[in-house]
Amino acid sequence: MKMAAARWTGISVAFVLLAALVFLPTDLLPPARAALAVFGIAVILWTTTRLDAAWVAFAAAVALVPLQAADQRELMAMLGHNIIWLMAGAFVIGAAIQSSGLAARITGGIAAKARTTAQLFWLTTLALIPLTFLIPSTSGRAAAALPALALLPDDGADPRRRAFALLIPVIILVATSAALTGAGSHLLQQDLLDQRLGERFGFANWALWGLPFALASSALACAIVLRLFLSAEQRAAPIAAHATIDRSALSGAEWRVMVVATATFGLWFTTDLHGLEIATVAILAMIALTAPRIGVMSFKAGMKAVNWSLILFVGGAMLLGQALINTQAAGWLVDQLFTLVGIDGGRAGTLPEIAVIAAIALISTASHLFLTSHVARTAALGPPFILMAQSAGIEPMAVLFIATVGMNYCLTLPACSKALLLFQDAPGGGFRPADLLRLSAVLAPLNLMLMVATYFLWWKWTGLAL
């Protein structure tokens, strides 16, 4: 009771301070001050209360209209945005892949080849990365991979089980950067880029930039988990019970899902050739997978598989981000935020590349400590990063992509991801919060260095140069 009272007292004080902040930046018009206040309140509610995050985002988006920080037409258009339908289609595709048994066949087939603990960890890492393209939700990928824990004893005395329970969600999260559809926040960043500059990352370009980093980051995470939590003897210990490879022929449902998924990915990678938007392709796939006699689930089941709460969250966050940009509130935010790290305004263009990249990586990675929601981090930092790049005369697409990769890191606290919470409380034993802190203390700085190295060795030469 005392903790709850203290929390609400702190929230009340923060609301009062935010109300006062509306009047402080006198160089901003009232709509910009209102957008700042609404956004600040949303951030506080996201980070300090248990209110549903989607409700907060949606309520904040609605509040922008009477405060004249957004237009009613923008609010209504939010639910018809192509990102909303891309996410809906992607969830149906992921549900079909999971329910048909294809996801289990992929992970089980690879894991079954392991003979030692180290082999199991490395092969599981390899199996989880393709799921980033197949299942668009980190929690969905975590649910699909949860049965893999049965490969190790659940008696509570085997440290390999705890390390394995930690490895799976960690790989799921660090591999998120591989695909444009790997997280809803990626789609939100693409929308911010499109709204501001009329440019898009594109599915193929994102894979070109994100997949190599995801592979390197996943390998780094696996190596650290093995070294940090298991001894040499434990790493070399044999697996007592192996997963059995499903050698039966693909079922009709699996064949249909595989054909539709393959066609979908092919169309996503070749949007420049045929002109169909990736959202349109996702809708076509959703219709095919729920069609009578052709699909693998009913349309009603497909709609139940869609995480509408997350979609509303993304929609509300999109409108918040647009309001910050349109009212010029984001410009004020970027001046305040980036001045603290010495890359404000045009000065960023005069600093060495390594200093700018390191600052972007540090700010974006550290953001998960005070903004536990992935989409909230995107809504908060996306517009300031774009405006910083524009004012400094550096490439906004490069800045936004690198910042997104940094924001994908959320491994310090279990509350940062549902995937972490799922494996922390896994049946038969999961990991402990202290394990996550120990891992992040080593992995976070190495991940930062990997981001800087990837920029100079890959991103800079493939279209993401500052």
C-alpha cells in the first residue's frame, strides 16, 4: 500500500510539473506545448503504472484533437494506415505458420541434431533467427520456442536449464533487427521516415542492413551466455534426451502455408519490380490463409490471432510522433536532448563519424532503461533523431535505422519484453532477474561496440553512410 501511494504521489507531482512545462518554452506555439504535455504524460503512464499501454497510447492520441495538436481526420486515418494492415496480415501469417506446425518443425529439426549442451545452444540460436521473418511478434516467437525448454531437465538443479531459458528470449530480442516486420516499432519508424521525408526503408533493404547485424549480435549473445553461466564441463555435457526430427511428409496445411509464406516474402523483397505495397501483399496473404478450402484457419480465428492491442498502441504512437513533428515540438525536444551529449543542431555534422555513431548508439540503447515499451521508445526518440539528422545535414535514414537497432536492445530488465517475462516464469524453471542483469552488464557495452563496428564495416558501404 505504501509503495502504491508513493508511486501515485510521484505521478501526481510529475503531472503538475508537466502542466507547468506547457508554459515554459515560450518560443513554442500552444499546440506544440500541448503535444509535449500529452506525450510526457503518456511516457509517465507507460513507465510508472500498470495501465494498459495501448489504452494510454490511444487515449493520448484522442486527447491531441481537442488540444489542437492533431486533426480529427488524422485521428480517423490512424486506423486505416497501411502499417495497421501490414501488422494485421503479418500476425495472421505468423499464426498460420505456428498452428500448421512449420515453426515447430524448423526449430525441432535443428535442435534435434545437438549432442552436447554447446551444440544445442548454437543450433537453437540458428533456428530462432529465421523466425524473425516468419512470426512478427517477439512474444509470438517466444511462445513458439517455449517447448524447446523440454530438451533440458526441469528439476531446478541443472544450471543448463536456467542458461537455456535465458538464451532463447535473448536471441529472439537481439535478432529482431533482422527484418522490417520483426517488430511493430520498425513499421512505426518507417512511417515516421515516410511522413517526414517521403522515403522508406523497404523490406529488402532492411534485411540487407539488419540481418548481418542480427547474426553477429545473436552469435555474440550465445557465446556470452555459454561462457558466463556454464562451465567447460557443462558446455560439453551430453544432452540426455534429444528432440525427435519429424520426418513425416509435410501435411497439406504445411504445404499451403509454405507456398503462401514463400510467395509473400518473394513479393516483399521485390516491391520495386511489381509496385505492390508490402501492406497489400500482407492482406493478400491473410485472405489466402483464411480462405475456405484453401486456407488453414477460419477468418474468425485469423482475426483472433491479431494482437489488436499492439496495433492500437502503434496507431496511437504514430499519431503522437506525427503531432510532435507537425507542431515543431520535436524540434524543441531534439535541442534539449542532443545538447546534453554534444551533438545538437549543426554541430553533429562537424563531429567525427565515430563520435556521432557512438552517441546515437548510446542514447538509443540506454533508452530501454527508462522507456520499457519498445513502441514507446520509438515514439519518443524517432522524431528527435530525424530532426537532429536534418539540422546537422546528415542522412536521416542512416540515423533512424541505427537508432532503431539500438532501441531493439532491451535485455536489462524482464519488464522490457513479454518474451523475457514468459521465460522467466517458464514451467519447470526459468531464469532469474539477476541473471539478466549479469548478462546485460557484459553484453550491452559489447553490443554498442558491435553497432559502431558494423557501421564502419557494413552499413557505411551499403547505403547508410552519414
